[in-house]
Amino acid sequence: MSTSKSTGASRLGRDSRSQRLGIKIFGGQGAKAGNIIVRQRGAKYMAGKNVRKGSDDTLYAIKPGIVSFKTKQKKLFDGSQRQVKIVNVESAK
């Protein structure tokens, strides 16, 4: 009995599934309470008004409304500044 497979049987044909990260609801679109807005690794986007951050850094809406994105300067603890992207959900009236 042979110790290796015959020619043509590849042993390397495996790959991991993609993680499907990114923005799921864009600015100007409506979101219901509990809808995922951004799937991310690390804090690329920060939670603003009516948005919470899950344990895997996913941002989700806590109230229904219209999603909006804005950029602002944030002062860090060492005195330096960086631009941050903030996700808000404004209640629709």
C-alpha cells in the first residue's frame, strides 16, 4: 500500500472563509433598533448617538432612525490628536 496519494489529488486546496467585514448600512439609510451598521476589527469607526459597540467591535443601532457618519478630531491622552469617524443614528421624525 502506498504512503502518498496518486498524482492529481491536491492536498493544498483549502482556504478560510472571508469575514464579511465593512459597512452594512450607509449614511442616509434607515436602521431599526438592533441592526448592525458596521462590522470591524478594532475601532476604525466609533459609536456615537444611539449606537453601541459589541464585544467584537461591531457597531449596532439601539434606536430606529437615519444613519449618519461624521469625522472629527479627537485628543488622545498623550496630547496628540487623530481623526476619528463617528457613526450616529438620528431619530426619524
